[in-house]
Amino acid sequence: MPLQYNLSALPPLSLYIHIPWCVKKCPYCDFNSHTAREAIPEQRYIEALSRDLESALPLIWGRNIHSIFFGGGTPSLFSSEGIDNILATVRSLIKLDFFAEVTLEANPGTVEAEKFREFKSAGINRLSLGIQSFNPEHLQRLGRIHNDKEAHRAVEIAASTFDNYNLDLMYALPDQSLLQAREDINTALHYAPPHLSCYHLTLEPNTPFHNQPPNLPDDDLSADMQVMIESTLADAGYQHYETSAFAQPLRMARHNLNYWQFGDYLGIGAGAHSKLSFHDRLIRQMRHKHPREYMEHTLSGNPIQTENQVTRHERAFEFMMNALRLTQGFDISLFSERTGLPITAIQDNLNRAEQQGLITRDHLHITPTAMGQRFLNDLLGLFLPAK
């Protein structure tokens, strides 16, 4: 069967830049991050990023960048001069939207007030701080390199430097009580951050926590924590707009929202993924994963490890996998705009989801119900491509 991919217009395009090094890898982390056991080869890596971006230009020619996200790893380990050089290269090669959101992830254990001011001067206009918890015992159990005092100091510096910033928190931590989870949320609210991300700790394969599981809250207690977080943040005026994301009015994360609305993104850096639409096809790419291999391959001419076209059935599932994370759902027209498929392509799947009480819909909009949000994996399973 032909791919039948005919887009009338290309979706917004974001740029993801992966900085793979950390001071220490946390026992729950399954991201492509690597402990910096020696001096980080910052200049060589920046050269590789520049080559990577140059090689991708034919795929995105004529398109504007909607947002930029420096993820990791711990991007704040790089010097402010290094981040400035990367952004200067981006600006010289691609046109940025005038109000492009430019986010940098930072670890509270690597925070310096002067360095953050320099990041802002380089063009970073949004910071994402990996706080995870304000409880010193939980920070230690999570293997974080910062303590509670450093967490508070980092938020104070972020708030005084950036108009827009996010705090990452986690819940259902080892031996965490409902009261302790509430204390973390209330502590975060004391600073009134524009954006909060609240993640349920999960045991990912090939991590120390998966191999030697800590004592985690049971499903009932975890659910109580989730309900508490949602109600507390709603009372504080935050919009719960995505499964794990809460924002003050008009402060939603534009970069992440582009993912959830099945927009396009170019990923450069070790192990970075790309999703790129063309009028007649949709492709996914992955860069070489290990930093050393990535630099070697990229500087010799080819950063791409894998590339494939996304099939008709994969497009439908991937759209739903992202869009159903949005608590307000999505317009039916967006499905066709981003997948090139009519909504009738998933009619049977939608019927089953509605019959099970996991979505509501009319001729314009599809929305996950409260139960659909709570049992999101079950809902998404209804849209898996048939084998």
C-alpha cells in the first residue's frame, strides 16, 4: 500500500540540541547521558554540532525554527561562551522566529548566578531546572548531585534571571509519603514558577533502579499523589494542559507543545532524534548515540545512524500517542493536517475508545476523559498498528 502522505502545509519546526554529559548519572535515568569522567571536549563537540546542522540544511531549507531546546545530559555544564557559539551558528544558518522560545536544561548542582546571566545574554530565554525534590533525603535516594539548599538557591537565581522558567519535580519517590509529596508541591508554589513539570518516577529498563528496585509507593498511594498534585496546582491557578505539565496562563512550553501536536523537530547531537515532514513523505532519523562515535562520524561527514520513512499506520499511532497527552485534546482537523490521513483512518479505534469511556468527541474535537487520562497507556493501546 502506498504511504499516501500528502500535506497541504508543513507543520511548525523546532530544533533540539543534545548535550550528553552529566556530572553523575542518576540511578533512574535512561536518557542518553554520560558521566563526565574527564574534561568535556566542548570545542570538538560544538564543531560536530555545526557540521551536523549544516548537513541537515537541505532537509529543512526555507523553514523557520519555532523553538530551540538544549537537553541532556546537563547542558549547563557547557560554558556560556560555548552556548553562545552554538546559537550564533544556528542564527547564521537558519531563520528563527522573532519570538522563538530558547530553553536550556540545568542541574541545580551546576548553578552559578553569573553564568546564568551569561546564558541569558547568549540568547537563552527559558530555563528548565531539574529540581526533582526539595527533600534532602529524597534527593540523596535519587542520586542527585545537589542538596535542598542548592535547590532553593537555584530557583532563586532562575527567578531573578529569567522571566520564563520551569521546575521539574518527581513524585512516587522511594518511601515517599503523601505529606512529603504535598510539601514538595507547596515549596515549589512558594516561588510561583511560570511552569511546572511533575513526573511519576518509573523504573526504566537498564537502569540501577530497575535492576535493584527501591521501595516505591503502591499504585493507590501514587494515584493519591497525582490527584493531590492536580488539585493543588489547579487551586493555585495552573492549567493542567498535558499529562505531566502545568502552566500559569499563557506560559505553556512552546517546544514541548510542538511535540504533542505532532509538529516537526530536527535533533542534532549524540543520539538526537528527528521527525521531518515533506509534502510526500515523513521521515525519522537518529544520530549516532555515543558522544565519541557521534563526533567521529559527524566530523567525517555522516551524523545519521538510522533513517526510515514512517508508514501510514505508524503516523496515525504516533499522532495519537502525542496528542492524547493533551488534557484538552485536539481538533480533528489537526489529525489530517499533521498525518496526511483522514480521521476515518482510525474510525474503528475511536469507536472502541469512546465505548470504553476513554474519550469524548464530536465532529470537531476529540478529548481524553478523566479516565482516559488516568489510564493513558490503555487508551493508546487501542491505536497500536496491527501486527
